[in-house]
Amino acid sequence: MSQRKARVEHGLRDVLTSAIANDVKDPRVRAATLITVSKVELNVDMAVANVYVSIIGDDAVADGVIAGLTKAAGFLRGPVGRELNLQHAPELRFFQDVSIDVSAKLSSIVREDEERARAAGRVVESSIVPAKPDREPK
């Protein structure tokens, strides 16, 4: 990946985070408890930006937030392009980032499994694997 593309992606993430928090007045977007721009991916010619948003709230709220952000994409495109001094601001496409939800669900499943194992009387080792030393002591 080129350095310029990485810089623009990082800049887009920062500018979009503040723009969504301060400028978007759509009630669907405001309904969420917390919205975080987790990742921005630009295509090769930097004409389209896939914006992944982490949303705290139930599924209905998350769907509403994505719909509201999709509706506001044209409104956000101009100020974002001016803020980053881009000649052509990329088209913004919003997607829900579910990686945080998936990791939380997986950790709760592991926790429940360990509790069931303890209740059954089995010895449960910690799910944290200790680091191996680089070399053996002499």
C-alpha cells in the first residue's frame, strides 16, 4: 500500500469521526449510544472509500445508523474533501463493523464454557497461553 493512500485513509477516519459526531443531525444516527469509525479502505484509484463503523446499540438501531449515514454521505463528502485538501473527495460507502460484536460474543461463549466445566468438576486451564522464552536459561 502506498504511503499516500495510508495517510488519506487515516485522515478520512479522523475527519469522519468528528464530522459524524458534530455535523450529522439525522435522528437515526443520533439514536446510537456510540458510533466509532473503525476502519476506512480506499480502492486503488481512491475514488471510493468503504467506511466501517462500529455501533453500540441493538440491530434495529445499527441498521438505522447505517441508513442515516448512507443518506448523509453526500453531505459529508464535501467537507471531508476540503478538510483533507483532496481534489476529488471519494464516494463514501458505510458498512457496519461487526468484529467487536463477534469478539464479545466469542469471549462470552468461552467464559460460559469455562463456568460449565468448573460446575462439572473438571479442571479448567486459563485461556491465556503463557509466552515461551526465546531461549533456555543456562
